[in-house]
Amino acid sequence: MPELFLHYIWQRRLFQPLAQQTTDGRRVEVLDVGRHNTDAGPDFFAATIRIDGMQWVGNVELHVLASDWYRHGHDTDKAYDTVVLHVVKKADKEVRNSRGELIPQCELQYPYEPECLAKMLSDTNALCEFRLQEKPAMLTADWLRTLTNERLQRKTDAIRQLLDMLHGNWEEAFYITLAHNFGFHTNGVPFEMLAKQTPLSYLLKHRNSLFQLKAMLLGQSGLLNADTARTDEDKKLLKEYLFLQKKFALQPLSAALWKRLRMRPQSFPEVRIRQFATLLHEREMLLRTCLETQGLQQLRDIFRVASSPVLGTASVDILLINSVVPYRYAWGAAHNDFSMRENALTLLSHIPPESNNIIKQWKMLGIAPHSAADTQALLQLHQEYCQRHRCRDCNIGYQITSDL
């Protein structure tokens, strides 16, 4: 059992359900565990301990074995003369300070059953944070690759469900997925709803006219209406949409679905919809093109269309990560094309790591992702293991709870 686990249990007071006593049978009450010390000296400063009714204020030192006190040289270090309680898992020896004084010891009692302890630990995930900060190498390359494959498999399952709804139409499915990702998380759901209520076949009938594509998509979004069409261009687009709406019996979304709070103007939904329309106008058979194109830069060029503003590299990479890579992986799985699946993983490993709040938290723990393959693995770990408290199914969590 690593000493760090005892630190965690002590700091989080996970021992509270059980009575504590010194090795000579005196009752121990922990009124204040003290302040955790990460520098030299005792492990916890300024703790308040009551032993058999007598209150002590001082420092606490923790070890797995009591004999570690001597192995670490604390018996000759005056800095440890202030220790009022030595907390251990096993008291295999009495301990004394540099003055020769006997120090009270407590074999810490806590729930030892792995399932019970894992449940308590999973409430905050703090133990994993503790452990990873000490040893980031616990997150191995093999576990990262497994997580990346798991995430792609989960996305493949979602693609299969979509294909079932669309009677196996891969291009239509890719169009809907791509639309969702054009919403860039904030407006992903309304963008997907827009694509589902505006079938690709309708748009392809007017693919040669960018004006008509913009009119149909903006009108369907609900953002272009009699109240919002103030410029001459918008009025012309609205007029064209009303014609197309009647032609295809279209039903627009509610404008209230879209979000723009704390959003930069270049990310407003109207701007993204115009960019999406331009992409559909300039690129025919998008999925086939994305499956056949080799090289990261060439794939990026597919999404760099003559829109204003032009999508930046980071935004294009998000589309590759969440649209192109999963469809390559899913296509390879559906057609028993192992090389296509490997190609998807290779592509992911060539894309720079993503930057979002979850990844920033991992970086704070000392985990440095080198590519989008790593960040996808970390997102999978956070969403499917940490948030679901699946500690015993996680390689890191299993190692930790097995050692307790």
C-alpha cells in the first residue's frame, strides 16, 4: 500500500466510520487532520488530536509501517519532535523522537473492502488526481490506445444507428454528423436538427446555386424571417426560402434553439450556417472525398472553402477529429477494411491535441497529450470512467483500489 493512500484517507477523513485508538489501547479522536505538507517535514501540520480526553495540537506523520520512521531517519531529525501522533497501517515497532520520547501510534482503521472504499474514493476522483500527480506514467501508452479505440468504437455505434435510420445512406449520415460538428458543441444539437429537417437530397438539387443553399439553410434554421431580414441580401434570401419552403414542404426550426451568449461574432450560428452552405456548394460527395483523400493538409484543404470568415485550422481539425476520423473508422469496420481503421488512428495521431476545459484539467495533473489521439483517449477516460465512477474498470483505478 503506497503511503500516499494513507495521506489521502487521512486528509479526506475516510476513517471516520470506524473508531480509532493508539496501539496501547487509548481512544483517539481527530478534531482537525491538519494542513497537508508537500515539502520537507511532517506530513500534516497543526493537527488537533484528543487522546484519552487530553487534547494535543501538533504535527502528524504517516507511514505504511511504523519502522519506516527509522528508515527515513526521523528519530534523529528535530523537525519531527513536534509529532503528536504517528499514523500507520501496521505498527511493527515503537517509535521515539530525537529526545528519546515515545510517540503515540495509531493503526488507522478504515473500510478495507475494495468495493466499499472504491465507492468512497470515486465521490471526488481526488485519489486518482493525487496518484497521477505523483506518477503520471500510470497512464500508459497501451491504456491510452485502448481508450482511443473505445471512443472510436462508441462513435461507430452511433454512426450505425444513424445509418439504420437512413437505410444505409452513408453520405446523408455524414452530412448530419458534419452538421452537428459545425455547431462546435454550443450549437451542435440545433445544427443536427437543421440537417435532419433539411434532407441532403433537397440541397443537392440546388447545389450549383450557393444563394439557394444559403436561403434554404438559413430559412430552415428559423434565424431568417420577416423580423430579422433587414438587409437587401437577407430580404432576397428570405424570398427565395419561402419559394423553396413551399416547393419541398419544409418546416423551419425555432430560432430560440440557437445560442450566441459569450460567443465571438465569427462563431455566430448564421456565420456557421453560411460556411456550411459554402462547403456543400464547393465540395461534391463529401464523404467519398474525405475517405479517398490522403494526408492531413489535403484533408484540411477540403474544409477551407471560400467563405467569410474562413474556418481556422483549429476549427477544421475539430471537424476532422469528430467527423472524418470516426467515419473512416466506421467505414473500415463495416467493410472489413482494417487498413482504413488503422488509417483513421494514424490520422488522429497526426492532428495536434485538442484544447478544452477537460484537457486543461488533465494537463494540471501532469498529463501532456501529444496528439488528438491522446486527447480523445483522455476525453473517453473522463466521460466513460471518471464521471461514471467506473474506477474498477479503469487501469489506473484498478491499480489504486487493488493496492488499498
